[in-house]
Amino acid sequence: MSGFPFTGYRNSVLCLESVPLDYIAEQCGTPCYVYSRAALASAYKEFDDAFGARDHLVCYAVKANSNLAILNLFARLGSGFDIVSGGELQRVLKAGGDPQKIVFSGVGKRPDEMRAALDAGILCFNVESEAELAILNQVAEEAGRVAPVSLRVNPDVDAKTHPYISTGLKENKFGVPFDEAEKLYTATRKFSNLRMEGLDCHIGSQLTELDPFVAASEKILHLLDRLETQGLRLSHLDLGGGLGIRYSQENPPPIPDYVQALCTAIGSRNQRILIEPGRALVGNAGLLLTRIEYLKHTPHRNFAIVDAAMNDLMRPALYGAYHHILPVAKHGEEEKNYQIVGPVCETGDFLGHDRTLTLSQGDLLAVMSAGAYGMSMSSNYNTRPRPAEVMVDGDRVHLIRERESMEQLMAGERLLP
């Protein structure tokens, strides 16, 4: 099925790889996140192979989907990891990730998180302010270590994406302002427990054009050339992530074209290239399986009320994001225009507006392209336990996260004496 790898209808039932989704609903219940191992591995291999013999490291952006099974799959394929918290560090290490393939990004790293990453021996800290440099130097000195550092530079390039996921403009909180970066690199020589290893940028998420990537890369490369004239030798260039996927009518560039554009911009420079894809690795490898609880017909609108909600998949409510919604079983009743909504007590609790579908109460729906920023952004709003997660591998089904129980949800709470 175009846009959804390893997905298609067989005998009028939607399948992921060789497994009918109604079987997964029967075995694991709904709502439930379902991922394709083949799609995950195929996407990683496409990124990795596109570099050919060029020295590189693909660092999966853990925030997109941090399930241990997915992290372990990427680790076994040789992936590096882009983390943004101490919790993500622990996840990667528990999943078997190589610490020497971890880069630590994020604007608000705490000293204890820095110390844990130093103790683990990570590849690099992507530092986002002069204040952070000072704290990291202090933490490293107290630990008797030298911290490997890359400055994340904000190139002030318009990523042409949703403003909430644009990170490379001068008004954004991320990175060192481009006009200050050269001075700050020079100033890092006063920090005796820091070692400058790289140069980093990241301009946003869900980019569907190559031009912003190329423009940001060219600005960063001009900065690199100036730094080298001052005697600073950096071992790697981290050009971030952000390559988009197709949710609806978008036409993002193919992965090989994206990698080729970066390599062409870099030219003959010999630095190792790091990239940090997230959505492009996992987005279209997963879906959210949900069941219709009620069909509600009013004089103004028709509602399909499902058992998944905004707490399970936040993107539509948060960004107005579009996800294809497909019936798991096709049948020939009358088509109607439906609002696909959840049971949460918010008007903004919807998964899709104005979908023309043939539906019956009890039907299963597949909310597509939900592998990225789905489960990782889920919550317990309305005291709703988080869904199960399943990995399909050929004709096998693996439960990779049990459905959260009410006991687990309330386990940390205490009554007053």
C-alpha cells in the first residue's frame, strides 16, 4: 500500500506484514500501537546504505519512539542514538545501545544527567548555550573527566514546517545564535575539561523540501571553514534530522536524495557525518489500532466515537496533524462523512475530521503513520491507562509493552495521613 510499507488488504482485511490487524485486536485488545519490524529495518538500511563508503553515523532520535524493542532493533543494526534526557540515556543503554554512538542534545540538561552521560562514555554533548558549557565543564572537572562537545548552532533558516516543530530560526529556544557561534567556539578554550569535537545544527521536524537542509548545511560549512582558519580541528559534522514523511499529500524527498544533498554540500571535507533521523525511521512503520464504541448521528455531524483518544495520539489535537484512517475490514454499507473522535472530555479530542467511511459500531480502524510521536507523547489524561505496543515480524506478533493497568497508573500516589 503506497506510503504505508508492508501494509495491505488481504481478503478485505487490513494486514501488517503477514498478520491481520483484527487478529492483533483479538489477542491484545485496543487501543494498541502496532509496528512493522521489516519497515523499521528497511528505513534504517536505506539511510545507512545511502552514505556508501563515506564515514557516517545514523543517530536515531529516541524522542520519536523510545520503546526498548525498537531501540534494541536499531542498536543491532548498528545505529547511534540522539538523546535529549537522562531517561532516554538509560533506555538506550538498557536496550544495548553503544555509548560511543550516543549524542546528547537538548536545551536544559541537568548536572546529574551530564554526569550520567559522562560516566557512560557517550560520543558527544550537543551544547546549546554558553551557560551550559560552564556547567558541563564544572561537572566534568568534578568527575575528573574531559567532556566531548559540539556546539549546536542555530543557522536562522526557515524550515517551512509547523511553527511548533521549527527549531532553526533565531527566535527559537534552540542552539547558539549563528552570529555568536564563532566567538563562543574560540571562548571554549578557557574550559579545561571540555574537548571540542564537532559542529551541530538542527532546523526542525517534518521537512518536505531539500532547500532548507542545503541552506543550513552551507551556513554551517562556512562557519566550519572559518573555525579551521583559526586552528580549530573538528572531527565530525552533525547535520541533525527532520526529514519528513507522507501523512497525506506531502511529497518528501526520498532518503537517498536527502543524503546525497548533504554529501554534495559537504564536498571533500573529511569530517565524519552524523545525522539524527527520527520520524523518517519510525513514522510510517507504525499504526494505532482502535475500535468504534459508538456511532452518533446528529442533524449537523456524524461522529464515530472510538476507544483511542488524544491522550493516546496527541498529534491531531496538538498540531492539527492529519493521519490517514483506514477500516480494518472493508464492507459494503453506505458511506458517510464522519468525525473520528475519542472519549476524552475535550472538544479537541479527535483523531480525524471529515472522513468518508463505511462504518458500523464495533468496527476496527487503523490510524496510520503513528509510529513517531504517538506512544512517546501519550499521557494518562482522564485517568486512561496507556495502550499496549506490539511488533509484527513476518507472521509473528510480539507484545513489546503490556497495556498499562490502573494499579500501575496509581502506584506512586499516596493518601494523606
